[in-house]
Amino acid sequence: MKLFRIRAARFLLPFLLATAYCLLPNAAWAEGRCPPGMYETGSQDFIGCAPIPGYDQGGGDGGSDESRSTSQTGATYTKPIQPSYMAAVTHIDTSSYWVTRAHWTADSANKRALAACKAAIGDGCVLNETVYGYGPFGVMIDAMGLRWIKSGADVPKGTPESIRYQALAMQCLKSSFGCEFEEVIWQGAIPEDAVPPTNFVTDNFPLYGVKRHHWALLAKPESEPPAAWQNKAWLMSGSQNSAEARKAVLDRCRADSGVSCAIDAYVANGVLVRFVDAKGKAGWTSAVTKRVIEPLGSYRRKKPKIDPASVAARVERQCFVKPCKVIATYDAVTPRLQVVDDAG
């Protein structure tokens, strides 16, 4: 999922350093055996639990979170089964996702998931992936409540599950923070002797509607602006439409400064934090005061004492000349479009 064009050279490394904690052993999944119907997956870099294939073909619905649901829309089935198509769709403005399984064609799966998403939230739905076969989708959730879905279909056959889900983790880490493995959604089942057009489709669609995120975005000039606009940044928050918020803050930055602008930092459902280091250099980071959605209990084996996505933890991990001092925090809920100081 590509969120916003950010100055990668300046922010990608801090993002990766600050969020790599969630992949370390003895952190989020440090102790205890996996629950019934699940097995331990892991390496020295990633430890988690995954469902035992065939243990429960209910498929991925294990939480009380309103953004999850599973509905059986087709006929029931018996083993053995044949490979089929499964599609996953997400939207950046909600934690909800749309996965549909056990389709005869990729086109059928894609159209069903995209149509369901658009009916629920409008334009902006993204087809994450369509897979054919028996393999599952892995789901991760970041600290802001955004979900990340990947099948691992491009991983060579025989690759350990731990490596498969590391690829999903890195996909999340490239654009976000506080990523944690959440669940596995298994492929649906079409009986081996079945033929089209018999319907065996099952859906993981939101059952109670969707809840939109609140966004805060920070824009800065891409080149040196006139003196009056130097050491300034433009802040937009309170919007529940990321595309509209992005356009509004970039337009205002360009109109004021007279130069091209880019998104420098962003957060959903959290706070943008401005801090200065021991040498007086200013910096920005994203954090949350409370996670929107906690990962499913059966997958998260131990909650860390200090959330690595908190304000203190995020600033500490991105403060390279210590100590750092928090100057201001801007929440994502309060409506604002204003110029803020960016001087050290």
C-alpha cells in the first residue's frame, strides 16, 4: 500500500529503526505456546502463531473488531478440494478490509471484493492481491489501525511460514510503524468434483459498516522558499479523507511558499510530534496515544510493557543526538489547516 510520497532518504531509516521492535523475539510474542489449532512459526527475527491447515476451515474471522466479519454465501463443501481464486481489497481511510474466497475465476473474485468496498466507503479501494491455489493471506496491523495484506504467493514453494510473513512485515514497515502480525485468512474450498457455476464463495467483509480514520499531515517546501516562509511547515488535520487532506495541505503550502511541496510526515488516529535534539535540530515523528485496534489475542502472545508506537518511545528511537525534547504534539482529530514553526 503506497500511502504518501515522503522524503525517503530522511524518514525511511528512522521509520524502520523505530518499528523493527515489533519483529524481535521476546517482544510482542515472547512467551507461551500457541493456542489450539495453531502452530508456532518463527526464526531469530520473527516469532508468531499460524493456523494449522485444515484445523478450522471457518477462515480468518477470529476477532470482535467491527471491521472483521465472515459470511458464507455459497454451498457447503466436503474434502478433498480443488484450487480456487481469492482476492483482497483495502482502503487507506479505514481498518476494514474485503476478502472473498473460493471463486472459479480471478475476475469474479476481484469484481466482488472491489464492488463491496466501493459500496461501503466509495472511491479509493485498492486491490491488494489476487491469488490462485490453496495458500492463505497474512494480515498485519500497524499502530495507526491500517491493515496490510499479502499472500506470499511470490515466495518460492517450500519457504518457511516465518519467512513468508517477514515479507509482509517489511511491506508494512516501509510505510508505517508499530506493525504486528494479526491473522491468517485461508483460501475457501471448492470440492474436487465440483464444476462451474456452482457457488462456494465465502466473504470476509465488514458486517457493521466501516469506520473512517482521522488524518494529520505535514507538508514542507521541496526547495528553498522565500525568506518569509523558511523554517515553516504546513499542517492539516481533522479530515477523514486522506486524498482530500493531502491535496488541501499541499495546495496551501504551494500557494504560500511559491514552490513545490511534499508530504513530510503523516499519522492516522494518532499525533504528529515535533521535537528538538541536544543540538537544537528539529524533527518530526508519528506516534499514537492509544492503538485503534489491538491485534487478535490468539496471535499476539505477550503485550510489551511500553508500546513502541507511543510518543516517548517514538521520539527516543528517532533521537540520534540525545536528549531530545518534545516541543509540540498535534492530534489527528482536531480540524486545522495552519502554518507551524519548524525551526530548531
